Amino acid sequence: MEPTLLKRAEELLKQEFGFRWKEIVQTLGTMELTSCAGKDLTSFMAFPERAQGGNHMWRGNCAPQVVQKILSFVLECLPRRKKEDFLFLDPMCGSGTSKDVADKMGLSCIQYDLNPNLRQGKGGWNALKDEVEDRADLVFLHPPYHSIIRYSGEMWGSAHPDDLSRCESYWEFIEKLNFVVRKMFLSLRNGGFLAVLVGDIRQNGIFHSIADDIMTIGQMKSWIVKGQFHCKSARKQYTGRYPFIPITTEHLLLFQKENSIQIPFSYRKHGTFCVLEQDSNAMTWYVLICTVMEEQGGNATFQELYEALADHPKARGKRHYRERIRGCIYEHRSSFQKDSHGRYYLIYR
């Protein structure tokens, strides 16, 4: 859309609606995604303005609307559970948003947190060491996003060794978070739900998706993408050397405990595939040769390719591997250009 047209629309909206013009536009712009098929909970959430509940000044706080939407959905999924018997648990409650929302909905909510000085709830509760003393119908887990915001020692009190926001590495964080996920899921009542709200992060130029890296457990009911508004990082200007994609979403994973005895789970597998040392049916001779040439600056002689690939699984023990290398290059003449000295150069078209 033309920038001049957008600018004119912005000016007209400001005249008509004042400071709320942007909230109105953001809400209208996402309505088709946030409401669908007669449902007001879809696979996309967007709350341009935060409702009342908890402390909006608490860094990393969760919008009350997220809690309300999930609570309403779980209540709908458990029609036989009487409202007065329903129990909601938030084990990393932060500023207390969950309790405020539950109180407005007339539901019982118990809050835990490592912070010993809670406004309401059980303070000083260590998710890595302490027992879950309550069996809930819904556990809402909103952990730190690794070390993006350090809580103990900065947001409250002194640095705590079991604070997930103080893990030394990202993978230590994921390992400890998975332990908490298992612990909270096992504590659910049969039929109960575990909701995990996490985000993507970028540290030292490396992108990590917490939602993609943590374990899945029980029956996954949904993967909800949530838009982020008014992020502190969005107001910064970055002048780094490399381009990047700003992170403007979070993810809410919803799991149900459909069977108390048999609980399915899965982990993401990590590893490194070394092209020069390992083989795969997915890797052809052509791909292998191109990769080796790229590693050597985009060009190589036949002799250099023979030496580089002599111990590769594709060549090892094969009498005619040299002929296979030559044949591959001849078969893909449009990808290689030969100079007068017998050196072949990769051609990118």
C-alpha cells in the first residue's frame, strides 16, 4: 500500500480517535485472525492493549487476556468439572496476573514463585527442588526466556542459583525447563491441561526457539502464536553487521493429560552432520563435490578432489571413485567451468 495513503489514514484516525487510534487499528487488523468459526480463541492471539491484572511494570509480564482465554477454553473442555472444584496453578507467577484473572472469573488459583516476597501465593518455591503440593486442572507456566530478563538479583532479591534466568548456557536452561515441564504435567489432575508460554530469543547473533526446543508431553491440543506489542526491544535501533528478523511473537503450547498412566512425550534431537566424514542417502555425489569445492574457495582440480574425498564413505573401498568424481562433473557441465590449467570453478546461475 502507498506510504502517502497510509500517512493520510493515520492523520484522519488521530483526528477522530485521538491517542487510541493505533489500538483501534491493531485490533481491527487482527480480528480476522483472532476470531474465527464463531470462536474467540484461535491459533493466533493479539492484545494491543493490556487489560487490568498483575503489574504492567513487571518486565516480561503476561497480558491478563492470555490467561483469561486459556482458562475459558479449559473450562469448556471440562464441562463436568464444577466451577467451585476447579483449581488453577501458576508456578512462576511473577507479579500475580493469574490470580487477578482467576478472581474475576470466580475460580480458585494458587500461585508459586521463587521470589520469596510475593503479593499473594507461596513465595520462595523452587521449581527444581520443591514438591508440587497441589493437583490442578490447569497449570499455566510462563518461564523466563533464558537470560533475556534476569529476575533474581535484578527484579527481586539476590541472585539465586536455581533461577532459570541465570542458567549459564541456553541448553542448560532447556534441560532445566524440561524438568519443570515434566514436573508440572505429572502434577495435573487427570484430564487437566498444561499451558506453556514461551518466546523466541536471539543471543550473540544465534536464534533460539524455546517452543521448538522444549519437550512435548501428553496430547498437544494447540500451538498458539501470540503477537507482542510495546516490546522494549522494538524501540531500539540496531546497527549490527548482519541483517536479522526482529522477533514480534510468542508461543503458547497447550498439552492435555488424557491418561494418567501412559504419558507420551518427545524430545528434539540435536546433532551435527559432517559432510566430509559422513554419508547420507540424501546427499548425492554432485552435492558432495559442490560442497567440497565451496569449502576450498569455489574451485578445485581433479587431483584436489580425489585427495579431499579419498576417505569419504562414498569413496572408501571403491576402486573407481575417481572416475565417479570426473563423471559427475562432466554430467553437470553447466555448474562447472574449466580454465586452461585444468581447474574447475563453481558457477552459480
